[in-house]
Amino acid sequence: MSAGPYSYSYIFKYIIIGDMGVGKSCLLHQFTEKKFMADCPHTIGVEFGTRIIEVSGQKIKLQIWDTAGQERFRAVTRSYYRGAAGALMVYDITRRSTYNHLSSWLSDTRTLTNPSTVIFLIGNKSDLDGQRDVTYEEAKQFADENGLMFVEASAKTYAF
């Protein structure tokens, strides 16, 4: 437990994973800073953010590790999976290739995390529905078949 005005009862580690350019850093920045970054630079290695939330009267500190999506950083970022309570697996609803790579991300997650780690599938960029390349229904089916929580979101409009 931490001391001072920012005390908390629990701390949970989450990782954000997915292909480059799906909006992982933008989601993190929106969640931690409540601001949209239109020109998020590509993550090199791993970035980190925190936020304290309250659930049932308990303060919980969330540590969120934003991993680089480029293949060349995968060996480095895999070490951050250890100890994660949750994994946020993100794809871009306007780019089918990012959806097609989900099985690989899921395989890494299941191999490198604890069996009790909760895995969320997030279809990002829902504000670009007119450019959609992956239907809600097919992503929902993938999530259901793999026991994942599923939501579509927009880091830009902060719609979840």
C-alpha cells in the first residue's frame, strides 16, 4: 500500500499488444491523460502509464505497459507479459491485416502470461466506421471462440 493522497489498496499490471499503428499508444494516452494524440509516435520497445481508479470503494492502481508492435521488438516486449493481470489485444477495424495477426498475438499471450490473465480484444478506431474492414460480428465471434472479452473503441472520441 502506498502512502499519501495517492494511496491504493491494489495494483494491477496490464499490457497493451497488437500490430504497429493500431492505436495502442493513443488508447493509453486517452485513458491516462484524457487527451487524444493525433500524431502518436511509434513506440520503441515499451512505454508505461498509470491511473488510479476506484472500484467498490477500493482504490486500484493500474500499471499499463504499451508494447511496440513491430516484429523487431517482439523479443524485448515479450518479457513484459510476465505478471500481467490483463492483456489488451488491439487491432484496427479499418485494417484487416491487423485482425489477421490476432492469432499470433493471442498465442504469445497465452504462452507468456499466467492462465488466469484476462485477455480483452479491442477493435480500435470505431470512429472510422465508414472505412471498416473487419465486421463487429466476426471479431465478436473470434473473441467468443477464444474466451476473450470484446469491445470496439475509439481513442479519438473515447467511446467504449
